[in-house]
Amino acid sequence: MSKKAEAKKEQILQSAKAVFGKLGYSKATLDDIAESIGMKKPSLYYYYKSKELLFIEAFSQEWRDSLSRIKRIADQEPNPHERLLLYIRSSLRYYQEIVTQHTISIRVLIETRVTFQELFRESRGKESNYYASVIKEGISNGMFLPCEADRVGYSIMVVKDLIQFEEFQRADFHKLPSIDFRKIERDVLFTIGLVLNGISSRVDC
């Protein structure tokens, strides 16, 4: 891509951030973004084929930086069990912040679930690997029983996703005005706590 095209792409990204920030993800359209910089929609399609792709590229670096910060904070916790719960709790709250900040509707969260999972495949892989690495540390220091850490880490990620999605569907079915993120956090931490207790080397009576 030429320097001119790169400059135009950066202009689109900055405009997209402003439009998404003002209107929210659900209400903003590619027409709004194109109009804000005097482009025609077909010209915008040359750079970005969908609103989802543009939204993700506009904010992906910010999200990666924030999740890296959450990981650094979690890594200060010496107990692998507590470190996993701290990371999961913090990442759930950051996800809530993104949804609230960009006013992403319940219906959009449901309809774009598969698309966003595909686009975030690399990030999801890193998340699963992080869980597995902490579990392996717990195994090496005797906190966790020997187990297939990679499979357990992947299962933790899937459980978290499924509980979130089930709550999105419940809110949509009952026409609730908003998502109960506190319920999601409670259910996720409870369920993952059961998983971690299951591989714990301690048996509390």
C-alpha cells in the first residue's frame, strides 16, 4: 500500500474512532464514517469491507494494550489459582467497559458473536495459552494436580464465552433493557472456581 493510501487509511481510522465514540457501535454506519471525511461509501469499501472490521482495527491496539496491562497486574499475584480468577474478573469488567462505552446493543452482541470470534482468533489463542501456562505453573509447584493444562485452559475460555452468550440470549429473549454483567461475573467465577477446585491438590473437608 502506498504512503498516500496508508495516510488515507489512518484518516479513516481516526474518523471511525470519533464516529463510534459519538454514536456508539450499534448506531454508527459506514455512511456516517465516510461522510465525516468527505468520502463516498464505495471508496471506503476499498479499505474496509465491513463495519466490524473497521471497528476492530480502530480499537484493537487499545484493547491489546489494556489486556496486556490486566495480565501484568494479574501476574503480580503469586498464587496461580487466585491469579487466574483475578485475570478473568478483570477481563470481564474490561469487556463490560467496552460494551458500555460503545453502546453495543444486545442484539448486535448476539448477531456478531461468530464474526468477532473469528476476527479475534489470535487473541483467543493467547488467552487460552495464558490460562494453560498458569495452570502448568500450579502443577509444577504442587498447587494443581497433573492434568492436560492446554485442554483445561481452552475449556476455561469456552466456559467464560458460553456463560456470557447465554446471558446475552436471556436478556434478548426477555427484552431486558441491559445485560446483567454482575450476574455474568458471578456465574463465570463460580463455574471456573469449580474447575480449578477440581484440579486442586488440596482437599478441603
